[in-house]
Amino acid sequence: MLTLNQIKQRFIEFFEGHSQINTVIYADDFDFAAYPDILYKVVHIQPVNSYINGNEIIHQFKLMVADIEDPNFQSSEDDIMSDCELIANDFLAFFGDDDYPDFLMDTDTTYQRFSESGTDRTAGVVFTTKVRQTREINPCTIPTKANLSGITSN
């Protein structure tokens, strides 16, 4: 089973290795908004939540793929959104492949298109995905300061 930090590292390495991506940021929305030196296209990865469902642990992530818009080129928004969807699809194809050995990724998602003016005028897509893993249930691996074998559920 991978830790959340190991999953994070795999996502970052994938996008850093993608030839169309210049900046990868793993942070919450507030920290991303304050990031000073973004080279576009950018990917923002945000962990949303984690939960346990029986023998599975599921981590949910929100990802944004964006590029800077050229206000002088009217169709740039459509071009950007199209490119960003292709990059999102690359990510889902890579990690959603049944042959990927470390976890299962749910590839059922919706691309939400956006266009906004902040410090930069950007456009792109936002989507969520879930990473599923079988969780290890082994009390023997719990780091303890004392012998817990005397604790019972009675």
C-alpha cells in the first residue's frame, strides 16, 4: 500500500515528465492562488479527502489543468480547454490503466471547464479522481511504546 506522500510523488513526477506542462503545484486552493512564479501550462493537484470503506482506503484528488489566455485571440479559450482535456486524459489513461501496479484509479469523472481573470487570465479544466488501494490491516505493524497485547475489547 502506498502512502499519500508516495501517491503525491507519482502524480508530480508524471506531470513534471509531461512535455506540455511547465509548472506542477501540489497545494490547497489558497496556497495555489498565492503561488508567485507560474509558467503555463500549469497543473494544480489538491488532495480533497481520504476515507476507509471496508478493506479499501480511498484518496480523492481535485486536479486543475490550465493555460494563460491571449485576450487578442478570440478562439484561444476553446484551444486551451481542448489541450487541457487532452492532458487530463493522458493522466487518467496512465494511472487508470489496469496494468498500473500500485493502485486503482477511478476514471469516471467530469471535466468542468473554466475561464477566469485573476492575476493572470486563465482557462482550462478541473476534475476529480479517486485512488483506491487495499489497506493493510495488521496490528503487528503498529508502532507502540508498550506491549498492547493485554488490551481486549471486553
